[in-house]
Amino acid sequence: MVVAALERFIAEKGRESIALIMSTVTSNGAGGQPVSLENLRLTSQAARRHGIPFYIDACRFAENAYFIKQRESGQSGRDILDIARDMMSTCDGCTMSAKKDGLANIGGFLATRDEAVYEAAVQWGVLFEGFPTYGGMAGRDMEAVAQGLGEVVDESYLAQRTGQVAHLGAALRRAGVPIVEPPGGHAVYVDVRRFLDHMPREAFPAWALTCELYLEAGVRTVEIGGVMAGRGETGQNAFPRLELVRLAIPRRTYTDRHLDVVAAALGAIAARRRDVRGVRITYEPPFLRHFTARFAPL
């Protein structure tokens, strides 16, 4: 979080129009980069000055804690779990998709220190998810989440996990594919504005690359760019600074040889990158268009 920009935003919009401040760890929209413990503390202090709740999107909290230990001054000798506790001490609550650092197939949770928020969430949960003792999850899935939250803070697991991401990043560099540096904890992000530098933003180059990669090698990826984050308040396209394709790596699933195939496929596309065709939107919903929009090639 750029705290100075946050302060300007609060001054512009007014505290009363802001429900909460949320920091995502790691930052998916910024190429999977970690958020420092110091930045979380500064963001928390700004939120408290203005009386605004501060929440963390904790989907990848353990990977973030691992990077804090690796990169942040004064943190190198600490236990991952202790760093994670310090991260959570800065916030009023968190959301968690357990399919990420819960190491589970499904499920998640909302945690809050505010009893009023909890009681309100319970009422909505009963309507849409299930009774508060299970929240719509099967008992087996709750057990899997509980087990996963214990396993995910194991440092040897995190070293292997982030090491595999680094392996893919190195393979892509050798293949001549521009990426966001350094690679994050769960994914490598292709910098599509450099990869397809001939294609205008209006042709949604990152989305076009996801299609091309699937046709080339059957590799499914996700666009983080003009489709996901490129529609302004008026409904018109307002393109974000970054145009990325996320190569997210499922945990405990693939070998390094599998990832080498991904790099080779992108290298093959790079050799003929100027032949890649853009796309146009033929249908889009009013909200969250990247989930259900439909496209046609240009």
C-alpha cells in the first residue's frame, strides 16, 4: 500500500464513504509481490487515524511471511508462524480463500475482531452459506483447511514452493519472455505490454495471449489487465498500468519438467509474437466481466 496515496484517497472521498481498507498479501494485482511487515503497520496506523477498519486478504499469508523473512530487514532469524502472527496483529480482521494457503480444495473463512461485524456476517452466512458452525462446508473440507493451515507455515514447504516458481521464472527468461521481476510466491507474471508490444490495449493483448497459450500447449492461465481491471466508473474502458498474464502454479501438483513445457510454449509464441491476434468483447455483464464475458478474434 502506498500510504501517501491512501491518505490522499481518504481526503478526496471522505472517511464516511469508505467501508474498509484492505491489503492483499501477497499482492496479486502487482505481480504476486509480498507486502512488508512495516508497510502493514503503516497502513494499519493510517486506518486507525481515520477510524476506518483495516482488513487483510490473507489468501497467501504464509508465502508473504516467507518473503518477509527472506527480504525484510530484521526478520531473517524469525519463525514463519511468528511473522504471520505479527502480520495479523496489524488488522481488524481478514478474509481467507483456503484454496490458496489453506492447501485445501475448497472453502475459506472471514475472521474479525469486531463482534458487531461477526453477528451481521452470521446472519448473511445463514442465508447464503449455511449455519455458522460449518458455513456451507463439509466436515471433511473443514478438516482439510485446519490441516493445511498447519502445514503451510512449514519453512521447507515454502522453500520448495517459492523455488518452483523461481524455476519457471528462470526458464521464461531463457526463452526470451519478459516477466515481472522478481517472481512472486505463487505465480510468474508475463509482462504482456513488452511481450506483445505491437498490439494496442484496445485489442486486450493479455487476454489474447491466454488464448494463444491454450491453443499452443493446452495451458490455462488468467489475464490481469484490460479486461479484469480496465473498466472505469462510466463503464468505458480505462486501461490499468499493468497488462499481465498470470502463470499460477498449483501446489504439490507439477514437476519442474511440466513447467519447462510452459516456458517452451511461451518461447514458441515469442518467436511468432507479431502473428498473435487481438480480441474484442462480444458480451460483457455489468460487473466482474472477466468471469463471464465473451470474445471473438480480431
